[in-house]
Amino acid sequence: MKFAHISDCHLGSNKEPLLKNLELDAFHYALEECIRRKVDFILITGDLFHSNIPDLGVVNSAVKKMKEVVFQNIPIYVIYGSHDYSPNETSMVDILSSAGLFTKVVRGEVKDEKLTLQFFTDPKTGVKIVGISARRLGLEKKYFEMLDREALEKEPGFKIFAFHSGITELKPKGLSLMESIPLSYLPKGFHYYAGGHIHQHLMQRFEGYGLVAYPGTTFAGYPRDMEDSARGEKRGFLIVSFGSGIENVEFVEIPGPEYVLFDYEATGKNSAKVNEELTKKCGELSAENKVVLIRVSGEMSGGNTTDIDFTKLRNILTQKGALYVNINRHNLTTREYQTLRPMGKDVGEIERNLFRENIGAVKVSVESLKGERGAKLAIDLLKILKQSQKGGETKKDYENRVLTQAIDLLELKEVL
Ligand SMILES: [Mn+2]
């Protein structure tokens, strides 16, 4: 007998058409493999969808494929992830469960501060499944604290515990800050602990417990996951063969696109130099038919981050045939603006302080734009631009009003 363990598909996480298709292709591939290899059932341990109300086009495509699986007499079992859960049980997962496409395998009740879970038994194999769904921000921790573990441990037979949380003892490197639960929160003596939430394939056997396994994602939806893929992380799912115990666990790789990752360090260079070097590097990268990920980080010695023409870089790579380009510049800063520290009692005061502190960094020739006068002018202009459209006002009237006020303030009438 064998079952498939799939997790973190995050269907619908990408709006970009190419990534959206890759994401669906990966999911379809996994399900087709499950049919081809004649698994007895499929267990999806959360984040099947990226949100509780995902893109309906994506849902439609995924449902068609899942229906094919179910027609082959392969049932699908699901638990919520941190992304597709709904506090009042009205997520897409609930709708599809109500429609009979798959079964949610989390059943339990809280009584006197104690959570009692009921096993779900797969009719074909007799496997007993029980699980705890995720809740946003790792709130499922509370459930684990209330869990009546003893009752679960006493249950005979082949048992699977499904969950969607990080385990402190089995955390991948670089995710040490991630919320997790200690291994001791899990009931002992299960044959297989089917984990979701960790976007990497991890597996370990623990004394007193069985095998704790995370298949990772089917496709890397987040830029961060794509970077991991580019560094060699394989994407796939698990096929677990079993009899009275686990016999074999196979990681089935799902083919994905080719990646190229380029890390650029900008520290100590000014914006002109950074622009020049990045343009040159993008011209040299072999980008054809690849997902190109560029990370620009560090503190530039001069100039502004907006001096760097990221649109141009993107265009260069697209023209070279890149499937998709992602430029990550969250860690790029510049020394010129390094004194930016939001200080003040309220938004207004913070804005005033920021303008005053930084007006010196802006090079202008007009006297009225310098110093205290310049700061005052900038604040007044910001006030005008922050106005919202009034009820009954057309978009055109609104735009004209803001434009007129701004021109008046800047005393630009004569020029125009
Ligand atoms: Mn996830």
C-alpha cells in the first residue's frame, strides 16, 4: 500500500501569467504521478491554496485535475494551512470539501480546555489519520497545548498525524526565527507525521515517535523560495509505501523551470557605478528560457536608490528571452539617506522631522526650496497630494483640484 504526501502548493499565489502556469503545472504533474503510480490516497498538509478565497480560474483548473484523481478511486484528504484557513470555515477548502471533492481530516472538539480529536479511517487501507490545522500566525500552538495526546497514543493500527507547523527540532537553517512547536507537543507512537508549512523537503526519525516528514512546496511561489530553488533545492512530494509499518519513502521530484540567481553587492559604490555594473552584468547573463533572480543589497556610498534603472535591467533580460525576472532590492540602501529615523509623536511630526533632517541631501538651486522654507513647502505640498476624492466629485475634477492647488503653492502659474 502507498499514499502520497503533498504540501504547500500555494495555488493562486502568483498573478504573473507564467508563474501562475508553472504553479499549476507542478500541481498537475504531482497528481498525474499519483494516478500513474496508483497510490491509495493523497494527503495534502495545508496551503493547497495561497488564500482562503483564491483566484477562481486557478481553482477551476485545480478542481478538474483533482476530479480526475478521484475518478481513479484515489481519495484526497486535506487539512488547512496558514494561508487557506478561514476562522468560520468558509474557505475554498471548505467549499470543495462540502462538494465532496476531498475530505477535511481534522475532527475534534474542545471541552474543559481539552482538545479531543477523532480519527478518520481511510476505507481502503484502514489507515487512521488525525490532524491539527494551521491558524494564522501560528495560533495552532494553543491547540497543541490543549491536545489530549494520551487518547491518540492509545489508538491501535497504522496512524498518521497531519499538521501544518514548524517543529523546533527539525527547522531548516536560516529559518531560526520562524514560529515553531517543540516535538513534545506531538502525540507519540504514530507511524508517520505528515508536515506542512516548511517550504523545504526535510525528514527525520525521532526516538519514541515515527518519521517526521515535510515534502516542501510543489512549486516555489515566493521570491525567497525561488531563490532556494535557484540554489539547488528540489521541489516535489513524497510517496510513502507501508505495510504494518513504513517500508519506503520516495521523494518524487517535480520538474520546474531553470533558474539563474545573481547576487550583487553595492556597498561602497555610488549609484552611477551600481547602475553601470548591473547593466553590464545583465547583458552578460544567459537568461534565455530561465527564471532570472537578481538580488541587489548593501549600502551605496552615494546617490539615491531611485537612480538605478531597474526597468531597464528588466527589459534587457526580457529581451534576452528570460521567462520571468525578479529583482530583489529590499536590502539596498544609500548612505545619503541613512540618517532617516522616524522620530516624533505623530505622523505629522514624523513627516516634519524627516523633511527637516533630509532637506540638505537634496541639491537644488532655488532659494525657496532650501532649508526650513523648503521643508515647509514640501510638507504643504504633501498635504495637498494626500487629499482624497470627495463624494460626488468626478475623477477629473479631483485631479484638477489637486493640480491647481499644487501649482498655486509652488507659484508655478506664470511658468505654465
Ligand atoms: Mn506554506
